[in-house]
Amino acid sequence: MIDNFKVIDNFLQFEEGTFYKFELLVRNTDGENILFPERVSNTNRNILIKSWYVDTKDYYEKIKHEMITLSNLTGARLYVTLDRKDNVKLCQSLIKAYTDDLVAIVNSQKPSIKSISKTFASETSKVENSSKSTKTIMFDVDTKDEAVLRAINDYIIEHGQKPYVLNTKKGYHIFCYRKFDIRDWQQYCITYFLDDKTPNMGRTLSSEEEKHYIEFFKEVVSVKENELGLVYHPMKMEETFHDKLYNLVEPYLDGDFTGYNEEEQAFDIVQAVKEILENE
């Protein structure tokens, strides 16, 4: 299980007229999941379980349990769009998007319901609708190498910002507010990274070793804006209460549940639980 709620709790800054977007997603890269009827997809297809638009701390605290419960039951990952969104910008963007649909209708075109239904979700994710004061950048790190982590943290701190580190399955999501020019981020971070590696070698790195580490760094680190940060990932689907009961009483049942309806299953479970209690 990956739980980054403490980091996110310290990061969120609620302000009237703005909100954070949370999304519960099943990723096609997570392996088998019953929500993927064809098992693992080779495309970049995800399944959206639910979205939350959170505008106050009270509401955030209220829905935490719901987020965690749904994540456990579906095996899905909970993300937050790190940029806080501005309600006014969102409304202006929605008006433009829906006006474009109306213009299409005037031109005898018929917008699809799929397109219309996706408009709101799409607009709530766009960087153009981010609150200016809370725009972020995220370093997507696909390694647990702590020297990479230290290099990026040092770079962010040197530029006067606080790094927030989220654990992921393969590495880290390291992010901060975008208050500085990041055009030279890669070379800066690589310098920190090599300086970190040199003492561990006990000698100066050879040109081949430097080349190897530079290629490694470029392969495992990328920088993105307005990105999804991982909040919570149970790694697997939690058993439902019904499944847990069945596993408990299975040794006491004759046969299996093949062909049973839920009412018959429930009756046999109750009978089995009764037998267990009587034998205690």
C-alpha cells in the first residue's frame, strides 16, 4: 500500500473560489483487475471510477474515508491534480467550449454526447484554468535511487522552494510551486546527481561512468506541469465483506456457490457462521 495523505495534507491550500480535483483511476499498467474485462490493455486506457472537486478543508476531511474505501474496493489509484483550479477561469473556459458546440449546431453539425459529457472533466484539468499563485511542476522519477531524490530536492531547495515527495510504486513524484525558471533543470540536477555519486565511489568518476549515470538520470526523470500526484494506492483490490465471510465459512460449506443466487449464498453463510459459533 502507498499512502501519501500526510504529504498532501500539508500541501493543500484552500481558498474561496478555487478547488482541487481528485480522481480515482484504474491504470492499465496495474496488471489484472476485474474492471478490465479484457485484462491488461496495450493502449493508454484508464478507467475513471470517480472524481471529487474539493473546495474546502472541511469537505476534504469529510470525503477522505470515501476516497480510501473506494480505492481499496476497486484497487484503483487516487490522484490529485497538483495545480489548484480557479472557478472563474473554469466558467469562462466552459462558456467558450459550449459556445463552440452551439456554433457547430448552427452549422448543422451534431455534437456527440460523449464529447459534451467530457467537456467539464477536461476543462477542470487544463493548466489554463489553474490558479496563478499555485501552479506546480512535478519531477516524475521512475527509480528508488536515493541519489536521484537528493539531487532533485537540492535543486528545488536551492531555488527557494519546498520539495514535496510522494512515494510511487517505482519511484517518486517530487513537486513544488513553479516560482522559478526551470529551463536548465536537467543539467543542474545531473550535476547534483554526479556530485552525490562521486564520494560513494571513493574516487573521481571516469568519463564512461559519468556517461552511464547521465543516461540513467535522463531515462528515469522527467518534468511535467499541472500533473497528477499519487495520493493513495492499495496495490490490490480489497476483499468485499461478502468475500471475507465466504473465505471464513468455506471449510464448513458443502460444495461451492456455483449456480447459487445471492439470497441462497447468504442463507448458507448464516448457517455456516451459526455452526462455527456453536462449535466454539
